[in-house]
Amino acid sequence: MAFEVPPLPYPYEALEPHIDAQTMHLHHDKHHQAYVDNFNAAVEKAPELKNKSAEDILRDLNSVPEAVRTAVRNHGGGHVNHSMFWKIMGPNAGGDPTGAIADAIKSTFGDFNSFKEKFNDAGAKQFGSGWAWLVQGKSGLQIISTPNQDSPLSQGLYPIIGNDVWEHAYYLKYQNRRAEYLKAWWNVVNWNEVNARLQQAKK
């Protein structure tokens, strides 16, 4: 089965005014589609990958044939990262975290504001394109950033929250003001989905 772009779980304009509808159209329909098309083309050339999930392929990049490894890393990563990204955002979302993630943030980072500051800093300081992440690893929760579309899965980490700091994620509305976008993004975070990912990470 070829990989597909999952449908957006809400209307394109649902994240206004924080993320504009035009950005959502381009980001979901064009950018994510391109990652999926290129990922499928790479997997076509490596039949041994065909029955694996995208996540399992990224967890074991070293077993991906060298001829397609870079394409799989970039485009498979782009597909998995964005599939998560659409879900962890939503309309009527944002605010302070609730449930298990609220407790986990408090015990790891002290409070939500300290956590946001560290997370936004990771996004602001990521040079060029990339992502800021809250991940679960063997030693608990940590904030990291990755370049390009690299997935934390490839480092043995489970992504719980990820914010896309590629310019295509924010440039139409925020231009070069990445820090402003990072700050506004918390208004659309879907904490129910984040809690579901935390649960998944613990498995």
C-alpha cells in the first residue's frame, strides 16, 4: 500500500488567526503531498520496505538500502512529522496543558512557562529548517531540535510534541518573525492528542 497524506482533521481556516488558511492549504496539500510522493518513489525502489510502517522504517534507517536512505530519511521523515503535526493542533485548543502531560511537564521543567520558554528557544535557535520537539527517551522527557525532516524516531526517541520551524510553516503570516510564530502556536495545541501520544510513548 502506498503512503498517503492523511486528511486534515479540521477545516483549513480552523486555526485562524494563529495559523492562516492559505498556509494550511499550501502546507498540507502541497508540501506534505510532495513528501509522500517522494517517499513512495523511494520505497518503490526498495521492495523490502514495502510491508513496513513509515515509523518502523525511520526507527531503523541503517537497514534502509543506501541508494534510497537519504530520500527515505528526508521524505519519510517529512510524512511522519507532518502526520503528527496536523493532529496535535486543533480549533478551540491551546491554553494550559491538562492531564498526564501537565504533570509530566511540571515534574520535568518546573512549570508550563519554563517549559514553553525552553521549547520556543529550541525552535528559535534551530538554524535553517527543522523542528523543535518534546520527546520521550529512556531518561524521561527532553526538549530537542532536529534539522530538516529528521525524525526523533531515528534517534530512538518518541516525539510527543513537535513544532515545524520550516519557513513554509509560518512565512506567509509571520515573515521572518519565527519567535512570534512559536509563541502564537501554543494557542492551537491539542492537549488531548498530546496526552494520547504521551500514553503511546510509555508503551
